[in-house]
Amino acid sequence: MTSCSAGPKSTASQPGYLGDWTSGDYPPNFNGDAGNAGLDGGDPLGQNANYLTISGVSGQQGNTRQYGVHVPIGYHGTPVPAVFGFHGLAMNAAFFCEAAGWPAKADQEGFVMIMPNGYQGSWNGGTCCGAAASAGLDDVALVRAIFAEVGKHVNIDLGRVYATGWSTGGYLSYRLACEASDLFVAVAPNSGGIGTTAIGGGTMSTSDLESCTPTQKVSILDIHGTSDPLVAYSLQAPSLAMYQGIDACSSMTTAATVPASGGDTTCVTFSGCPTCPNVEVTGCSIMGGGHCWYGTDLCVGNNSNFFNSTDAAWSFFAQVSR
């Protein structure tokens, strides 16, 4: 990884930094008893989860919003990466992130996992989806506000902030690449697309995301099944093409090394992307794959016999920074 940023390196350098969180969940009972679901019936859908709250965020129409945070085992105040994980439609953060294995991955790899709850189980990613998009909520402002709050308590590496999400969460990940490129270094949308009216998809015929005009280059890993029954695979090509142009990469593609192809999965990356900072624009297609967070039980249609979305997203993030 190559760092080319001359700005602040971590949130510890920002005004108001407290640095008072240690490893563990915030709030401590964030996951409820979801982890025991297979043993005693528990809370398999994360309905008993507890959340931190944030209010007064612009563009939220007075709504108080919720989120959870997992600080990795072994955190001792040195700068660490941060990953936002955005759930799919009609889900919640605790269920999605536990089912996808994100807290365990955070402990294994040493990054902070930030897990927000969508408005009525949805995100405003532009053309997608549900109540958040219908109401025109500013979920980009929400994400910025949550990051600012978490960054007061944990020393986050400002050159290693990432976002990923499934379905409507994938759309929001792309929107953050368009509208919060100063914060996010890379995003990994899964079963989503860029939610402009021109690209389409989602549940809205028009979008309040009028164009994708980032101020900095963002690396993209787009994951999509070719037989997705809910969000069309045909959205992947125009979304990647838009970002290939934005990032000033060549239109030529080569076999990707991270993530690698195999089994039912083909991953290609655009050549000639900038190298300072290192930028990658990559698409992974799962042949016959459905609407899935691959490698988990979060799946409508065919799962993959090779690909794991959580592992792939983190391996991609781990190679890019500012």
C-alpha cells in the first residue's frame, strides 16, 4: 500500500478526540443473543439488538438513527482501519453483520466495524430503495455524522476508511463513493449499482443522485450474480464503466488478482488506474449467482461454490489506502 495523502493521518489528530473506547461492542449488548440462535432459539433476526443513537443530523427530517460499533480484539489506540457495513432491504444491522461474519473478520484483521441501521430497513442510495429513498433522506450526511462520532472514541486511520453493503446497502456504498470520496478510500457494493436515473434499477424511477462527481478517486469492487432476481446484473457494467472513467483507468480489463477468479466466479480489473494513491476498479461476476451475500445464508437464488463476499471485500480493502 502507498500513502499519498498530506492531510491528517488519524482521528486522534482531530479536535474533540477522546480515545476512550477499548476492544468490544458498543453498546456492549449490540448483538443481543443472536449468537446463541442455533443453540437455544435465541434471536436469529437480531430483533433484540441494542444500538447507539444519533440525532440532529441534517437531511434526516428529525429522525433519530441507530448504529453499532465493534472495536477489534487487540486494539490499543494506534490507528486502525474502519469498515461500514450496510444491510439489505427490510433487514437490520445486527442480523446482517453477524450473518456476514463482519465482527469476527474485524477481530481477525484488526479493523473497526461500523454497523448502521437503515430507516425502516432501507437506505437512500438514489434509485434504491424503500422508505429512505421515498422520503429523500440524506444518508450520506448520516454516515458522515456517525463516522465523526466514532472517530472521537477510536483512533481511525483516515487513509483506510471503507464501505460495503448488500442490495440497497450496495447502492448506498456506491453513493458514498460519489458523494463522500473525501472520506472513503474504497467501496465494495454487492448486488447493487450506482443509483442515478441514467443507470436505473432499484425501486424509484428517478433519483436525487443526479450525477456521480467525486472529488477524489475511490477504488471499487462490484460483486454481482448473473442471475440476480432482484437487482439486475445488467447494472454492473454501466456502474463499473462510469467509475472506470471517473478514476481515469483504461477501458481494457485483465484478470484480477484480488479477489481472484475461480469456480463459478470471474473477477476482472481495469488496467492503467492511478498508482498514487493506488486505485483499483474491479468487478466480480458469479455465474448463475442469485441475490446473495455470497458464502453465507443471506441468499435469494443460487449461492456460490467458491466466492465469499466478506473475505473478498476485506482482501480488496486491504490493498488500497491513501
